[in-house]
Amino acid sequence: MGSTPNGAARFPDRVKSGQLDALSKGQVAQKVQLSQQYKMAQQGDVARRLNLYSNARHPYAVWNNVHSPEFRRHVDIGYFPYHGVVSVSFGVGSIHGYYAGPGFYPQYVYYPHWSPWVAWSWGYQPNPYWDPRPYWCRPVYYEPAPPWVYGPTPVWVAMPVASCGTWVDVPPVAVPPLQYDLQLLAVRFVDPGHPEERLGPRYRVWYRNNSPQPVTQGFNVVALASNDPVLRAGLPQAGVRVRSVAAADTQSVDIRLPVEVNAMGRAPDGSPIPFSNLHVLVDANREVPDIYPSNNGARLAREEILPIDPASFEIDTRSGAATGTLVMAGEGYGPQPGQVMVHLGGVEMQAEIASWYDLGVQFKMPVLPLASPAQAELVVIRGDGAAANPLPMTVMPAAPAAAPAAYPPGSPVGPAYSPGPSVGPAYPPPPAPQAPLPPLQ
């Protein structure tokens, strides 16, 4: 594994120089407007700006078995338009759980068992120099904030453009000299956590210092979960302690709620479901003398919070046999298997997906009869058509197996050809399949 992808230029530089133009010529690339997505990527919020979320229609009753005739029928009539090639073993050894993400995703999904490949992709932190995300989409890591003590809050004004806001092309609030204003700009869903690790859902929060001078007084950014619109004491919460924000600067931070929020609500049949509302407070304790406190917070319906754009960080490993099983770490992939596109020699191919979750994909490369090492570009396409940045990879030719000592007389079969060993870590075999899903309401 390396933080410098084969010496390649950074993603924005590759887009600007035209190095990635060849990737946009394939059938899938044209379908998802890959060239347009990459041009818009340096501001971010691409999926919302292109309205790609409208492609994410998921009939809950069929999503749980991607190999069923019912699922295939829904693919044929237009559901799951960017569903890719999925291994016959997809879902084997997975667990099932509720998904606290946007409302257009299913409420009940596969989670891959916590294993070395999941742990590696879960905890991967990209080198800042190679990070493909726009600067303001890279979360700043601060210390956790102490618990927020309930107090009265203003009537919040609406966030910019969408119900969960945006940071793109938002005019700054005019602030007089020596005055301060912190503004909550946007909230996005990052990942649902993991049941086996007792991890709750994670959200990314954007805020801006509209002031003509830096905010050097520390303040807390806090998120709380509830089942009704009322903000009250005792709600599950988490937050971070921001140290400072430069004048006119936009920052984002990640906040992971406790796992208990995934079972706060109740379905009509009484089964537990995730919470309904997310409350977000910037400068929760009123430590900054803010002249416009009404833009410091919001109450959001959980199902209306959009996901972050997909981004790919690293492949484990970068060089392997042509049919090896690989793992890609990233974020914003969503809960459903989309597509992993392999671009090599001007040809667009699909990898076979073995496992998929919001922060990582395990996949098998297509069979590539290579005579020498070749450079490929791998692109993850989320289920709604949102594309992650490409990652370059050197694909090695498969090694032929040793010829047997002798062949049966008259046999037409020549020396056997082996696709070569798999690459990457020696992950343990998946656990036994889980019991059938309970019926969904």
C-alpha cells in the first residue's frame, strides 16, 4: 500500500490536464456523465447538483436478495440502474441491520462481518496531499466535545438551497468589522456505523466563519438524535471541540452518534428502527459573540439528509495478478453494490463485486490475458450513478501453471494456464450464512 498512487498526479491536476478524458468515452461513463462529474468535483456536492439521487429508488422487499428473480425483474423495469456484476456469494457471511441513512435507501441492508479487510478500509486515512476531496470536504479532526447541557435555542433559519444545505456558491453573510457570525452550511450522511463494533451513524457538518476576522475562541459543534422535532435534555448526542476558524473560512467536521440511536424508534409492528430527527448546533454553548445566532443550527429529518459524494482513497494492493481479489477503501459508496469499472487500453470493463459497504468494496478483477504489466484505472460508481475519482493500478499478467509431466494418450488438452494466485491480505473465510431475514413491513 502506498499513499502516492504510482507517482500519478493528484486528481484535480489530472482532471485539469485532460489525463482523464479517455475514461469518459465508455458506455457506462457516458451514462453517468463522468466527464461532467469530474469537472464539478472540485467544488463538491456533485450528486445533489446533478440530481443523481433521483436514480436511487429501492423497493425494500426485493433489495435483500440481489440474486432473486424479483430483484432482476426490478432491475429490468428501471430500478437499480447502476447495479453491477455481483458475485454469486454476495451476502454470504454478512449480517443484517437497519440503515440510518437517507430515505431513498432501504432501511434494512447487508453489513459485511467485521474482518481485516473491513477494518482496513474503515480506518483508512488518505495522505492529505493525495486526498481527492475538495479542501472543505476533508473533515478537520478535533477533540470530542463535552456533553451539551440543554438550553434554549433560537428559531433556526433554513440552510442554503436544500433542506440539508450546501457549501457550494453560498453568498456570505455581511458582518460588520469586529463582529462575528458562524453559519451552519450543510449536513451530510457519511456511514451507518457497524453493529458488531457498536458504532453508530456518522455525519459530516459544514460551517463557515462569515466574520472579517478569525474566530479564535473555541466552540462546540454538537449533533443530537430524537424521534420528534423537539430539542430537549437527555437526547443521545456527540460533538467536537473546534479550536479556531480563519476569517471567511469553511470547515467540515465528522460526528459519530452512539449506536443506541439506531434503535430509538419503533416500526408499526413494534420492531426497533433508527431515530427520526437530527439536531445540529454550531457553537452550542454560545461561547462566540455571534450577531446572527439563528443560522447556527438546524433540525433535520433524518431521511432527508443526503449522503456525501463518493471518493476512493486506496487499493489494497496496487499490483497483483490479473484475476486477484482486491479491496478498495473510500467513502460515500452507499449500502448497495453499484459498479467497479476497470479502464485498460481504451476498454471499459466491470469487476465482479464480492462485498460492498459505505467505506469499502471487495471485488475481483476481470480476466485479463496480459503479456506484460499494464496500467489500469479503477472507478467506483455508486448505485445512483455518482462516480468516485479513479485510482491507477498496475495489473500484472497471470503466471502460467507448470505443465504436467505427461498427458493421457490422444488428449487434445495442452499445458494448463492458471490465472495466478489472488493478491492482497490473506483474509479469513467468511462465517456461515446467517438465518433468513425477518419479513419487512
